[in-house]
Amino acid sequence: MNTYKTSEVAHIIGIHPNTVRLYEKLELIPKPERMANGYRVFTDFHVEQIKFVRTALKVEVLQNGLRKQAIDIIKISASGNFSKAIHMTESYLLQIRNEQRNAEEAIEIAEKLLSGSNEAIETAFLTRKETADYLHISMDALRNWEMNGLLTIKRRQNGYRVYRDEDIRRLKIIRSLRCANYSLSAILRMLNTLSKNPSADIRQAIDTPKENEDIISVCDKLITSLRLAEQNAEAMLTHLEKMKKQIILNPTL
């Protein structure tokens, strides 16, 4: 069995020694034994587990508890229960693929709603509360979408907002995309693009942040991030299978 000091493990992985200590503190790796002088003693299992941590945290996925699932998988792997970690990763991968389907279905719904933009309008006049009830969304969500510029509502002479059919159609698009976890900035970018060019590719517009955007989150390029998350989850499975075989062949690791 090979043993390593903290600095040696850090050098092998290509990280700072403090990162190794942080992983230990967060219970992402097994607690190493210590020598009489207090120095930590790491093994090949620690090295492989740190590589697994780096793989699992390589892609940032935040929606619907996916990030927490990744952390839980890491901790189960650190305990040496690879069979359970593999099962959890398979479930994790299935959820990522489900998120991908939701994201694609939301795009399809948006395309269908937009394709009917030239249909005859029935000129509905709804208040904010009536609109929220009709769409089964909260008034806070409605206010938030308006405050973030996703739609501008006309007012009557008395100052009250009036939601018309074209507003309802736009809100349905926003609701569908938000339910699939697209960010507000991504939706606004798509809507602005389509207002300038109605024939623009919706999928490309919503998944391609502009260069001048100061802060870009994973949900600003949701389709791409989920595709990378799927590839990453598959890499996690491969790594877990490798560690499981290594332990079976050499239990002293």
C-alpha cells in the first residue's frame, strides 16, 4: 500500500494542500490516519477519491437538488460504499436526463405558442390577480417577471394594469421556460432576440449568453450545462466502477 503526505497528494492531483485539508473537513474524503508527529497519512484510496471529488464537482448543476445529490454521492463514496454510490449516481444521471427533457419540452412549447402569435386575438382584459389565477402562478412571480423586464403591461386610465391575450401568450412562454429552470436573463435574452428577429433560433438564443453580460450562471446556458452534467455523471459512474474494482482486488487501499 502506497502512502503519501498532504503535500504529495496535493502535487499528484495538482491542487493546493489546503484544498486537501478542506476536503477532509467537509468529509469528502476518508479521514486519514496520523503519524506520531501528527502528520496525515494518505493512501491510494484518498488519491482516487480526491480525483472523484474533482470530477463530481467539475460541472455546476443547481436545480432541483442536483448539487446536493452530487455531494451525497461523494460522501458515500468516501465511506467506501461504492455499490450505493453507483446506484445513487445512476439515479442522479436519470434526473439530469429528465431535466434535459423538460428543458427541450419547454422550448417546444415556446415555439408552438410563438407560432400562434399571428392568430386572431380575442382581446381578453384581465387584472393582475385574474392573470395570476388563470396561469396558476403567484402574483409575486408575475411582479418579478415584470420588474425584470420580461414584459411590459399597459395600464388603464385609472392606473390599473390590463393583461391582454398577447400578454397571456408571452406569460405562458415565460412560465413554461421558468418551470424548466431557464434563468430570467436567458428568457429575456431570447424574447429580445425574437422581437428583433422573429425567425431567430429559439434554442440558440436562450442558450448563448452575450459577451457583454457581466455575470453568467449555469441556468443562463441551461441546455449546454445539462449536456455537460450528463457527460460528467457518466464519468462519475466510470470512476466509481474503477474504485470498486480496485478495492475488491486490493482491500488494503
